[in-house]
Amino acid sequence: MSKILRFFDLHNGEDKKETVLESVVSNISFRGANAWILACAIVIASIGLNVNSTAVIIGAMLISPLMRPIVGAGFALGTFDFALLQ
């Protein structure tokens, strides 16, 4: 029974909060390469909308760098770190 409980233990392999915070903070900015990738994703999505192609729009969503800021916002709300949310 203890093997089963250890298998489902959510704290097994957990990172420290400081390490996660440092990783999230370093990846939430829209500067440099992220801004260029976002601009390219916007152009590709616009082309996909003009030619009515679902596959091209999904491709633009896949290259869009929006996931990092979304994870940052979720982490800030989950840890009540409202300074990070701004």
C-alpha cells in the first residue's frame, strides 16, 4: 500500500518555489526574439484568415510565444504575487 501512496505523491520531484519563480520571470517578457516571433505568427495567422485555411491558423498558434505569459499570469495568480502579474 505504501508503494501506491508514494507513486501518487504530488510532492515527489517537486521543484523549489524560488527556482520556478526565477524560470517564470525570465520567460514572460515580450522583448527581442519573442516580439519578432509574435509578429511572424500574426502575419501567418492573417494569411490563414485571408485564404480561409484552418491548418495555417493552427500553425500560427503553434509558433506564437503567448504560452509563457499565460503561464506567468497563472503562476502569479496561484501564488498571490500581484507584482508579477503587472
